[in-house]
Amino acid sequence: MHTEAIHVHSGEILRTDAPLDHAGKGENFAPTDLLATAVGTCFLTVMGIRAEEKGWKLDEIAVQIDKRMTTQAPRKIESLSLQISMPPDLEANQLKALQKATKDCPVLRSLNDSLKIKVHWNQSKKKKQTSLNFVSTKVFRETPQVKFFDAGVKGSNGSDVVIHHGAAISPPNDDEFEQYYVHYHQIDHNLVLDGSRTFTLLNPEWDEPHHVIYLNQKMGALQIPIGTYHQSVSGSEGSMVLNQAVRDRDFDPNKEFVPVSLRDRADLRKAKAADPVFWFWDDGKIRRLKLGHASSSKKNHALIANELGIIWKET
């Protein structure tokens, strides 16, 4: 069963259908969906009007609505739960004024307390600018077959040598899901001593949350900030990395090296789905490359690596 309704002014056709649990196919909006949508869009509309009156320019506001139907007759909407995501740069007085404006929503007023409506206001954090640094090494003597260089990092109070024997992944995958390490009391500085290693960094708080670094010795030590999730992969030849860590007084190795699986983290899966930023060594410099959406596939990672003459291992 479905019906059609024509908007008088726009001429658009809106199709509706009964839900699966009420003799319908659930292929289009249910009439009760439209009522829930009307509440949400009314909130957005009155906030937009108030902002225009005040001369405020608003970034994106999103409303997610959870509709709950009664389980016993008569069938009707029992409650609506609205999750309203507000821009991060709103001042407290602006947020308060927009919240107050929703009290004048005509749809809300028309319902006249006939159902429960809960409103949750969420103001997202402003994305931090990506913080990714490479600490250069100082070569103080070099002969045709010997190199002397200073691998020290200022403030380092912990040194770890991480050896990959062959094509290793650290941390290993959780079946089909990738796993990552994250530190809250340690800043890493990873310097390749032998071979090369590909690091994937995820940080949902960054404006660019997904980075792929084809790290070699010439790039210096890759700094991984606190709260950044990271995984490293070596090619078939393996690799050796020296990590000159900066640890605070709360560092505990039993807590700092616990793998986090993408299986359990929607925010990390979203970060991994973002267009990656590639970092690599080219013509004596560290280069940064960001491509379009297609670059996020493993196939394109391999193509990019091939162009750069880098070994890329799919995970």
C-alpha cells in the first residue's frame, strides 16, 4: 500500500507507505515519519529565522530523530527523541537564543503535548588542525659505507627498538578489522633504522583524520601525538625502527599498548573512510599528497606506492 501527495506550491510528489509492521512494504516514508520530520525541520527553520534576524551566519546544523510507536492499541507515536548537533563555534548566548527559538516551533505547538518529545543538544568540538611533524636527524660523519648520525630527540626518556621480521603488521588485525595502538602518556618519535615502514594514523579530532606515511630514514623521526591511533606495516624484507619516546609520569606500559579494533569504534571507521593524506620522500624533501575520494581504496594506495617506488602491503 502506498499513497501519493502533491505539494501545492512546488508540484513535487511525495510518496508514502505503511511500515513493515503495519501491513506496508516500508519502501517510502510512513505518515508518522512525516510528522517526526516536520518537528525536526520546524526546529531547523525557526533557528534559521532567528539567526537571520540576529545577523548570525550558521554552519551546518543536523537533527537526528528517533521515533517510538506504542506497542499496544491504539497505534500512535508514543515519543520522539531529537538529537540536535550544533556548530562548534557558537557562543553560549547564541546557542541559548537558538534553543529558545525552538519553543516557537508551530508544529510543536500544534501537537499540544499529545506525545513526549525529548530534545538533546550536542555542540560538536571544533576540529583541531592536523599536527604531524618529522624530527630531522643530524648526520655528522658519512663515508661510502658508514654513516654516523644523532638519533636523539629532545626530552626523550624512553627508547624502544621495534623489529619487524618480514611482512609484519603492528598491531595485528582483529580478523577482518584493523587494530591500532594509541598512547595517552607517551609521544612517539619513530625513526627507521633499516628498511622502510608504512604508518597509518587516525585521529577523529583532526580536520584531516586519516594519514598514510611511507616512512624511510631520510624523513627523520615521525612524531605521533598523544591520542592518535596508529598502525605500522613492513614489506616482505622487514624493517627496524627506533622510537625515542617522551613519557609523562603516568606512563604505564601495561596500559599504553592495548590494541583498539575498528570493529568496536564507529568514529575510527569514519576517520579511516576519509580521504587519506599521503606523506613520502621525494627529490630530497618530505612531500604531502591528498587526492580525491577514489584514493581511499587499497587499490589506489598500491598504485600511488608503485608510482613512488614504495612497497605497499595491503591489510
